[in-house]
Amino acid sequence: MPPQIPHPDPGTPDTRGPMRYLWWLVRCQPWRVLRGSLLGTAWMIGLSARPYLIARAVDDGLRTGDTRALALWVAAIVVAGVGLSYLGIMRHRTMTFIREDAKARSAEVLLRHLSRIGAVLPRRVGAGEVSTIGGSDIDWTAQVLTLTGPGVGAVVAYGVIAVVLWSISPMLAFCVLVGVPVVGLVVGPLLRRLERAESVYRRQQGALTARSGDIVAGLRVLAGVGGRDLFARRYAARSQELRAEGYRVGAVNSWIDAATVAIPGLFLAAVVWLTARMAVTGDVTIGELVAVYGYVATLIVPVWFLLEGSHQLIRGRVAARRIADLLNVTPDDVGGPGRRWPDSTPEARRPDQTPEARRPEARRPGSVPEARRPPGPAAPDGPGDLHDPVTGLTVRAGSLTGVAVDDPATAVALADRLGRYVVSGVTWGGVPLRDVALDEVRARILVADHDSYLFAGTLRDILGAGADDDDERIGAALRTASAQDVVDALPAGLDTPIDARARTLSGGQRQRLRLARALHREPEVLILIDPTSAVDAHTEARIAERLRTARAGRTTVLIATSPLLLGRADLVAHVSAGRVTGTGGHTDLFDSDPAYRHLVARGSEEAYR
């Protein structure tokens, strides 16, 4: 297997504002930006060299009839053209590198941040918002960096041409110096209006994208309950609103685009008309008239870049503000000091991901290397009881505890508290869980949802197995989850590529793979939410028996209502109306608690007597 080349650290972005974020992108590649600025400036100034050469060819060659001088000046024009072509190629190449680096850097910091905030993301930001930010907004912020090359060159060229025109006629130079700011004053209000319209449009676009994703994800359910047409009509109505907002943005864009073309043209016509009048009166020569036309025609290029750059800057500010807002989303305040590891270094990887931690001898409960343990309140050195004061549930260390909850929302909330995904008063070994360093919690406590996402990759990748994981250990996790048949049915076994969400597999197969993935991590505390809801009764009974054996001596919480799972638990807690109303063995609760019996028997109490 080829050695893995470490990816450079994208850096820590400045998210205090959109302009600060854009400036951070510039500061991340200073030498490249400097090279782009120099090339852009040289290219822009070089454009004004040709009018001068043409003017000399007219005055020194054509008017005087000097063929040799004309040939020399023509040759100079050709050489200047070749040089400008080279400068243009290098400028465009450098600016492409700058933009692509900015895109990749923004994508990396977003991906890194999204992986950190994890479970908080769906509660704070819609999926559509993340999609539009990760798509178009990253591109718009990168486009703004064009200002660092041709944008800087446009300003310098504007000044150089004004100085050159001053040597010909101060009045012409004055017209140029005053005319360009007037252009900015004309376009400025349109740019401010565009920023407001663009912000509203982007926000609505993100909301509509989120709705479309929800509809597609729940299409089968909607079709089953007859709600497909209702949601289609609602989506169509929102689409019409977004289209109207898009028309508004398009209208402003069209005026800006028109002004970008028309105003420089009018400006050119006015200056040429003035110069022609001066040529008639003899204030300037014919060659100077040609040069002035060339200078002003050349000036259209930097003016166009300035107007286009201003347009891009407005869009980029809107996009950068959305990126910064997403990067400012932080996890709930569920931890104290040391809840994050240093960024993007091999030493900063999760403790359970380091090679030494993956060795069998390091796989004891709570095996976080002391040297890597983040600062903060100490977690229990070994197994400890988990206590949730909201429900009154206590999970004994090293036990298999079943929790039957009458409300699915309450069950999910309980798992979030025990896994420290929300602020709570849960204690772990007598220590408030919220005070333990977050990475310590993530390394030792795992919450496994029955419907968690399966990423694309080989089956080995999906199970979270690394190159140093032996197939025997992977096989043990698959056997416990009764998922060995899934591997056997695939052509290349563990190395078979699987698409995103494992859509080629059945619901039961996907659920068993999720369980195998959780078991393969071998966490000290494993919290399973309905791990067998999509499998048949025989497979469920087999999983329950094997799970008890595989997790012997380690803390396991089964949040489920399946009697086959609860029957294998050391202790079962019945949670009703948000509180523990009874604890004991499954059989004892079934006989003594009618509400528990009705919950787990699913309306068929007689079958379980």
C-alpha cells in the first residue's frame, strides 16, 4: 500500500467578519498573491505601451515617410504583443492557482469544522444551507481573490495612464481622474442593492434545498400516507417565491452588467470626442490623438476589472458571511477546558485512532494514552456508573442494561444526554459528564443510532477498520451483529465497494452493518438505540445472545422495546412519561408492570406470558 502523504494544514480561519475571512484567504498564500499582483500590474501597464508605440509609428514613420523608423516601431509593437501574451498567460495561471487554493482551503476548513460540531449541526443549520454554502458560496469567495491580481493591476494602470495623459494634456488627465470615480458613484447604489437581494436569495435557496432533500428522503413515506401531492404543491409554491426573488437579483445583475459595458464605452466616446477637438485646433498631433484613443481604450480594461471586481466583491461578501456564520457554529457548551484537540496534526488525532491505541494490548476500557489525554476534569480511570437525573436512570458499570421508553423522542433525548451531545446533569463515576474533556468522552462512550449514515467506500472502510486491523477482529464484530452473511454475499468480501448509504443492501443488512461498526470500535460504554428494529425475530434473538457474550464486563445500554433484547439484559429500566417507573429483570417487570407489558408485548401480551 503506498505511503499516505499528510495533507497540509488549511489553517485557522478568521471568522470575525466576511472581509476578515477573505483577507485570511489572501494571507494564506502571500507569495502567490504577490506574484499575481505583479503579473497583473505588468500586464495592465503593458496594455498602455502599445498605444504609445503606435503613436510613435504614426508620428515618426508614417507622417515623415521614414520606412526604417516605421519598421522599427512595428517590430516593437509585435514584441510588445508577444510579451503581453506571455504576461497574460502567467497572470491567468497564477490567479487560477490562487482561486483554486482558496476553494480547497475553504472546503477543508468547512469539512473539518462540520466533523467537529457533529450532532449539533442538524439542530443549528439546515442541510440545504450547508449544501449551498459548500457549493456556490465557496466558489464566490474564491472569485473575489481576482482583485488581488488584475484588481491591483487595474488601480496601478489607471494611475499610470492618468500620468501619461497628463504629459499630453492636463485637461484629458483631469477628465480621466474624475470620470472613473463618477463611474463608481453610478454603480455603487446598484451594488448595495445587489448585496441585499443576494443575501435574501441565498437564504431562501438554502431553505428550499433543505426542503427538497427532506422530500426526497421521505418520498416513500409520503407516498404511503398520501402526502406526496401536498408536499409537491408546497415545494412548487416555495419555488415560485424563490424564482421571484431570483428575478429580482437578475434585474439588479442585468443593470450592473449593462453599466459595466455601457459606462466605459460612453467614457471612451467622451474622451475621444474631446481629443479630436483638440487635434483639430492643433493642441495635439495625429499620433497623440491615436495614442489617447489607445490609452482610453486600454483604460476600459482596468475599469471593467474594477467594476467586475466590485460586483464579485459584493457576492463574495455575502458568501463569506454565510461561510463565517457556519464556521462560528460551535458545539453546545457541554465541556470545559480541553474539549478540542490541536488542529490537523498527526499528534492531534483521536486517541482511539492512533496506531498504538489500536493495538490489542491498548484496548482496555478507557485506554486513552496518558500523554495524549487532554486537560480538564479527570474522567473515571476505569468503568463508572452513568446516572441521568432527568429520568432517574442509573446504568451500572460493566452491565448490560435495557431501557424501555414509551416515547421515541424521550429515548433519543436520553441517548443524547448519556452520550453528552446536549447539556445535562449526567454523571459518570460520580464526575459530571459535562466537565470531562469532550475528546475523552468521544473516545470512551459511543452512541450508535440504528439509522446512522453509511458513507461510501469498501465494506472495510464502512466498518471503520484500518489497515492494521486483522480480519479476525472484524469477523468477531460481524458475527456478533449476525452480519457475516452480508460479507459472504459480496464478490470481494470486505474489499467490495459500497455506495453512499449502502442503498444496494436491504434495510436489515444496513442495520446489522451499523451494529457491527459500533461493536468494532470496542468502546468502554456502548449505547445502542433500537439496533435490531429492521431484522427478523430469529436474527434478533441470535444478536441478543451474542451481544451479551461479546460485551461481557463492559457497559452496554440497550434502548429498545424488543422483548428478545430486553430479556438478555442484566437489568431493565422502564421509562414512562420521562421518568423511570420500574427496574428489574425483564420477566419480573413483565409480570408486575402492566404498562411495561403493554409496551414490549406490542399488543400481544398473551404471546409473552
